[in-house]
Amino acid sequence: LIKNTEIKKQKAMILSLKKQINAHFTVNILNIIRILVTKKELERAAALCDGLSTLVRYAHDEDEFINAWDEFAVLEVYINIMNIRYDNKFDFDFDLDDRLMDYEMPRMLLQPIVENSVVHGYRNYKNKCRINISASLEENQICILIRDQGEGITAEQLAALNEQLKNQDQEKEFVGGIENVALININRRIKYYYGRNYGLSLGAAAPHGLEVGVTIGKYPLNRSKPEEDLTKKT
């Protein structure tokens, strides 16, 4: 009974986190469309609507998992949306292992991290900004690194954030430039599906900026759908 109660608690938490991420993303894009309409940039607003419709269908798919290669393809759609918003301010470099197409990963895992680099890492930058995204398949895990060369955070903030990420039961939200609960939610999702040895890690990028490492297993320990399981009668 205790075990089943804990499982239900974890699944309810994952469902809640997924809804928070989806809502946060959708509201942000709608705000961008509103800004463009206000500026009478209707063609760009229409392009954003097309991209948003693709991403909303993707984000609300019933299956929590998606082919890893498709996850990066959808991420490019999001990047195009951001470049519409910011007048092609960003350059993105992808370095992906072809073998990733044989594996799956949780949906909406990377978009909030890239959003953090776009919105916060380069908040005060007016020139071209570069973000590097790499992913490789190692012995027993998939390793993804998202690195910007933006403002970064202090060493004290970095240490505090990594300490929070180590504790999957931490309820506090981040401060110091990383807003909302996006990174904590991602970390919790990873640990729920793959175990405590996996998750996020933050580091300082050279010569400046922030890098976020995402480590997941090749296969999840728990592949069930939280939404379906929560609706079953006991």
C-alpha cells in the first residue's frame, strides 16, 4: 500500500510538472504574437501562429516520449520562432550523434533550457548570439550539452543551483536569472524516468556564459503514461 501510494504521488507530480512546462511555453509564445500584432508585423505573427500550432500539438501529445531525433527537429521549430521574435539574433550550432535516432527521450525536455539561454543568457546582448547544442550516445547513457556565451551567473549562484538539482525533493524555485521552475521540473522528470544517477548539471562556459548538461539513460525505468495511470480506478 505504501509503495502504491508513493507511485501515485510521483505520477501526479510528473503530470503537474508537464502541465506547468506546457502552460509556461504556450503563454510565452502568445505574448510574442501579441507584441508582433501590436507592431503590425502581421506576416511574422502569422508565421509564429503556424509554428505555435505545430509545437502545441507536439507538447500535448499523449505519449510522454518522442524519438530523440524528432525532439531535436521540433527544437529547431522553436528556434525559428525565437529568431522571428528577435530579428534573427541567434545562431545555433547542432552537433548530433546519428545513433540517437534509435532511442527515445521525454517530450519537452530541451525547449525550456534553450529558452533560458535565449531569454536570460543574452538578455542585454544586441549583436549576434550563439548557442551550441550537442548530443552524443555513450556507453549506457545519452549526454546532451546546451552552451551559450551570454552573461552567465556568479560562482555562488552556480553552486546553489547545482545543490538544488541534487535534491529531487527540493520544493524551492531557482533565483538569480533562472526564472520559474523549468530546470527543477526537467530534473525531476529525468530522475523519475531514469533514476537518481541521471539529471541536469550546470557549469560555467568559457570564456563566459552557462552550459547545461542533460544526462538520461538509453531506456527509461518507467515507461508508463502518468495521465492514463492516474485515471484508472482502484
